[in-house]
Amino acid sequence: MYDVIILGAGPAGISASLYTQRANKNTLIIYNGESDLSKAKKIENYYGFENGISGEELYDIGIKQAKNLGVEIANEEVIKIEMNNSLFRVVTEKNTYETKSVIIATGAKKNTLDIQGIKELEGKGISYCAICDGFFYKNKDVVVIGSGNYALSETNDLLNIANKITILTNGETAPEFRADNVDIVTKDIKEISGEDRVREVRFQDDSVMKTDGVFIAQGTAGATELAKKLGLITKNDKIVVDENMKTNIKGIFACGDCTGGLLQVSKCVYEGTKAGLAVIEYLSNKV
């Protein structure tokens, strides 16, 4: 049992952990090794580095700093977060962790694809959350686009709802999955079409598959996907928080790029600090 689990090891997540760990709160950071910060060639507008610093170096330093302070860090892919009364379960592809609070600091990534028709049909048969929208496809045929653990998790959530599920890997290696109502197709996707809503998927070889809905589960679950699964309020694909980084669900906080605003390291550090302090206060009042 952890006092707080932080999702993301960028400036926001690491900053939050420094405060919670120093307050003797049992802290776990879970991250999957991906960060927009590490892709920055050089950062020259952040305090304390007279000659600038590469994003990769700053990212690595932050993780080492948290580890040196005693923060536990797990390099795993988060698939979902579940609520259990006043506690939470964070489910990864390897483990399930229980915690009293959660800080989402996974950046601003949204899992979408550059496939014709997706943007135009969002909300008209295109979904990013099986738990949220699966009910609308009861006894219907749907497809899940993706080839990793997140796609398999979304498929599992649809198993007892949809009539037939087809996992479309879009040219990627097919995952292992066995169920009577699940098929796997590895063809490259050309477009998703329909006049008023999703009707079919067309592949690069011009073959066509009829479908009632499409669930995007490419790559790993980002902040938006996790938020929607939990019922957190989002706006323009950003998690809505108050001035103390609290979401609409008690015990869940968010900070950094996933809350919108300036996409700057300084802003992430500031919000991470506020989230860490808010969690400390929350846990103190919870006892």
C-alpha cells in the first residue's frame, strides 16, 4: 500500500515526489521511459544552467534525484486506474499497486493516428475509451486499433459487451489474444469512413470491413485516456484541476502538461510542487 502513486517521471511528477517523500509519504513513481522532455536537444530558458542543458540529461538527473531521496520507481506501462472505495488500484502490464492517492503527470500525449477519417468522425463512432463508451456498442461489431498491452486491455473491457471485436494492428506485429468473439487483422489501414458516423474501415489493399465503432488504443494509455476511464473532467483533451491541482475526484491530482497551459519545464515544476503539497495535506486529513 502506497500513500501516493505518481504517473510520469518528468519535471511535474519528479517535483511532486520530492515533496511527498520528504514528508515521509510512501511514494511510487511509475513511468514507461517515454518523455517529450528527453527529446529536447537543448534547454536554455530554465533556471540554474548557465550553458543550458539537454532535455535528456535533465530528465535523467530528475529521476536520479528522486531515487537518491528514496522514492521507489517502476519502469512499467500503466493500463488503467481502478477505484476501490476510498483507495485506488493502478494496474500495469506486470503488477497491480494499491494507493491512497494518485498524481497524474503523464504529459500531454494523446493516442491518435494519422488515418483519414479519424478526426472527422471523433464522437461519431470513434472512441478513445472502452469503459466510457462500450455500452453504446452492446451486441454490435467494433474494432480496436492497436497492438500493445493497452489495446488488449481495451479489448478485454469490450469482451462481454460487443458482439464481435476485431483488433487491427495497422501493420504491427499481432498480439496474442484468444477469445471466441475476437479476430486479429494485421493489414495497413487506409481510411475510416461513413457519412453520419463510422460505417467501415478500408485497408491499403482496398478491402473493406464493416464496423459499428472504432476504439483507438495505439501505443500506451496517455493522460486523457486514463482521465476519461476514471470519470475525470477534461476540456480540450486536458485534465481540469483547481488551483491546488485537485481533480473532480477526491484523492486524484494532476499536474504538468496534461493540465494544459504553457508547455514549459518551469510550469511543470511549479504544478508538481503544488500537487505534492496538496497530496500531503489530503493524506494528513485522511488519517
